[in-house]
Amino acid sequence: MKTFVLVATFLAPGLAVCSTAFATNGSTDRQNTSNIICDLTRPWPWRHDHVVNDTDGDGVTDALDKCPGTPRGAAVDVSGCPSDADRDGVADGLDRCADTPAGARVDASGCPKDSDRDGVSDGLDRCPDTPRRATVNAAGCPSDADKDGVFDGVDKCPETSAEWAVDDEGCPIPVSETYQQFLDEKSVSMDIQFESGKADILPVSEATLRRVGEVLADWPDAKVEIGGHTDSQGAEKFNSDLSKRRAESVKSWLTSNYSDIKPRHLSTKGFGESKPVASNDTAEGRAQNRRVTFTLMNAGDLGKDIETRRYKKRGE
């Protein structure tokens, strides 16, 4: 009686199994060896359906491959050419952002670039240099509801009146301390130093004069009287003439250094020693009496402007 024996041979672990079936007549002699069955279960070089001569490994033989240099992982058509569903230049299979909108610029992985990080892709962004945190529309352009030049999202004072100048954060710029003195007191007294007995302004006083000049340059409608004052030392007539010349010297300095100041809006007057603010019997008191005053002469004509002028106006 014939007996069939099945012998399994493992070519390599997990790679292939070959089974040989043969018949025997009961002895140890093997007869009719046949029916060798091999089931290869791994990819090439073991898998029986591997495409021969496929240099780029895309599944299309070199002889038929019209795009022989296809990068690994790219999806290809029957001709071996990569497909690109969203037409962004990055092949399907390699494209990590497969639904990129048309016109958007992408990186090597197929994902849209957004240089200014405003949420609108480069290539579609009509305002590509939008500042960080600015609110933008669908075209990537920032909005500015109060039209102060600072974009929404960055603007910390988003409802600023169109009247006021603003800082980099969109908030109104307060007027200077000197400006505030003009508003509150209508007259400002400054310690302007001159050469002894002369009307020549000493360089040390220029910083003080600049504070006044900035106010008057920003406030073109203001009319100001410049008053010169002296202590009581010396002859009264000399002091009166000296104070007048010193007031004129201050006016000349302001109009020479600030082209926005209109000379006709500045008047001068010499008060001499007639209006002391301290005792002339002490050195300290006399120093206080040697001064220059700036008095707002048309506060009534300025009306509302004088009441609301707590911020710099736009354009100043």
C-alpha cells in the first residue's frame, strides 16, 4: 500500500515554505517525488508578483515607465507618472496637505507657507507683511476700524477718535507737561539763563526752550506773549530795557529753530523788575525773579480746543 508523506522545508524564517508530497511503498525508499508546493509570502525578492526591472520602484516596469525618476512613495498612474490632485507641485503620496487651495505656495511636504503667520497662505495673501497679531480679512489684509494707522488686533485703544495722534499701540499721545501747564494755567514761567547783563541765551537753557518750542510748533493757533523779567539790582530803566531785549532774544531763538511757529503769533514785553515772584533781598529770591514767562493770550478764541487738548492732534 502506498503512503503519502508531506515534507515542509523552511527556506528562511517567515520568508517561504515549500511542501513536497511523495509516495512510498512502505519501505524507506521514496518514489514518485512530485507536487512541490512553494508559497512565498514576502515582498521582492521573494514575492512571485514583483515587477522586474523597475528602477524607481513605483510598480511600473522601466520599459513602460514614462517617468523613470519618480521619488519613492509617490502615487503614480499606469504610465509611472506621479499624480498631483491639488496641483501644488508635490506628488500625491508625498503631499502631507493634499487639499491645498489653488494658488497657495507650499513647502517640500506640500503644505502651504504663511510667512507673516496671519492665517492666509503665501500666494493668496495680498498683504504678505502683516504685523503679528493683526486681524486680517480673507485676502490677508489687516483692518483698522478707527483708522488711526494701527491695525485691529494690535490696537490697544481700538475706538480712538480720529482727532488724536496715537502711539505704536494705537493709544492717544498725551501732551507734554509744559503743554499741560499752558492748558491749566495759561501762563508758564521758565528759568532762561543769559549772559550777565546781556540778552545772549546761554546754551544750558536750550533744552528748556525746546520744551516750549515743541508746544508752540504743535499748536499753531496759539498766541503767546513772551515776557522778560529781572531782579532789582541795577537801574530800573536798564532792567526794563534788558528784559525787553531778552524777550526778543527768546522769540528769535524759537522762530529760528521751529519753522512751524508763526512770528506774528509771538509778542514780546519787558517787565523789568516790576513783577517779582520772590524777595530781592536774597540771592535765591533774585534768581527766581530773573525769568521768562510765556502767557497764552487767546484762550477764549481757542474755545473747545483749550478744554479738550489733553492729547496731541493727529498730524502734529
